[in-house]
Amino acid sequence: MPPEDLLRKLKVLLDATPPKEALAVYRGFKEAHPPEQHELLEAGFHLFAAGQLILTAERLIVVALIHGIRTAAGWQEKAREALAVEGKVVVAPIGYGYQDVIRFLGPCRQGAIERVERELRDLQRLHKDSDLVVMAHSFGTYIVSRILREQPDIRIKRLLLCGSIIPTAYRWDSLPHEFTNQTCVNEVGTRDVWPVFARVASLGYGGSGTFGFKTSRVWDRFFDYRHSDFFTDDHFKVFWKPFILSGQVVTSPWDSKRPTPSWLLSVLGGIPMVKVLLLTALGLAGLLAYRATMFLLAWIGF
């Protein structure tokens, strides 16, 4: 337990204790803790007795969960149960309606972005002087990337991404509010092909959920996962909860074991979208030219 939390716990206990019983209660509290904490507790008790044990109030942590497409996002309620801490962590699932593949691949994304913007602002109004932590999955990561760039009034203290479809070249260094690899974690599934599919099939998306960002401002944490394998109680408690509570980034054992991505994923992930469209157009043009040539040769008798 951090020293400040231990002293805060002692102060709360003594504040609720009649003065004549304070010494006995303190001694019992001290004996319930390991010897290496006794010196700190003694100093804290003397400060309390002198009326000088003044601690800043612990800030409430508000966690916003943002889902992806084609889902009712049942994982959000599961995560809320695993992550909420009474009086300390409030977990708020955020939705934007059912987003089908057509809207996901097309240009009609603004409605979902504006809905999440409103919800995040409302959370900030409801919980003033709190720390906002955002956990986003799949299309939710794209929404957050737009909000970070375009809405500086929304202040996110810590950000966790999984199944990310944000472009790997996203300019983290040019955002209104800075992130570092201690405040932004990108969970990468090495068996997740959907970020690469999203990148190839449409504009504005990228393969960061398959390959990572590879930048000093984001901690890429790798797992032997598919697109939605992050949503288990064990994963919430081992990897998400420490990050929410204190910003602790627990390393993944898969970081040093992960295999090299397949050549097909690497090729699709590395070709700029403009080139994909150009090659497709050239291929179609070549096919049409071939068919027209064959038809002409047949018509003139060759």
C-alpha cells in the first residue's frame, strides 16, 4: 500500500474515534500492519495528535468503457463488476447504438463520435475534480483518436486501447494533451486480423491492434489473443485494474514470446491505402482491356 494511502486510512480511522480511545485504536491499527510500516504510522499518529496530519482528498476515478461495432457489448457490464471500487472507482459503459459494417466502412461515422463526445463531457460534469480513464475497443479506439485530436476540453488522464484500428502513424506527439507510455497502453492481439482488414477495406483506419504503434508515447503490450479475447475476469484484474488505480503497467509474458507476423499481414499492413486502391483499379482496367482484346480478336477471326 502506498504511504499516502496508509496514512489516509489511519486518519479516517482516528477521525471516527473518540479522543480518549485514540491511542488504543492507533496501537491496534499499528499491530495489524507489518513492522516495516510502524515508523511511518508512528510519525502519522504524532502528526494527527498535533493536528497536522493533513492529506489531500483522494480523487475519484471515472472509467469510461467504449465498445466496437456489431455488438451489444456485454463485456462492459462484466468489466464494470470486475473494476468498480466503492467510493474510489466508478465505471460507466458508453454506447452509441448498433454500428453495422456498412456504416463502419463508409463515411457515416460522425454520429457515433458526437454521441461519445457528449457522454464523456457529461461524465466530467457529473464527477467534477475526478480523473477520467478511458478503455476503448475496436471502432471505439477510432472514436477516441478523433476526440483526442479535436476536443481539447475532454481531459483523459489514462487511456487503454485493445483491438485498436487507429493508424500506426497517428500523431501522438501533436495532441492538445500529452500522453506517455505510462498513461497510454495499447493491447495488441497477435492473432487479431481485423485491424488490418479495416485498414485495407476502408479509409482512416490502421493496424495498430495487430502490430502496435511502435512509438515512445504508447506502451504496446502483446497477447496471444484474437480481436475480443481481452474480456475475461482474469485479464481485467491482472492487467486493467492496476492501470486504472495507479497507472501501473503490468507486463505481458507474451511480449518476449510473440512470433513474427505472417508475410500476408505484414504486406497488407504496410501497403498504403492509396496504393491498394490504385492496384485494384489497375487490375480491373487490365482485366477489362484483356477481355476487350480477346473479343476483338475473336470478332475479326484470329
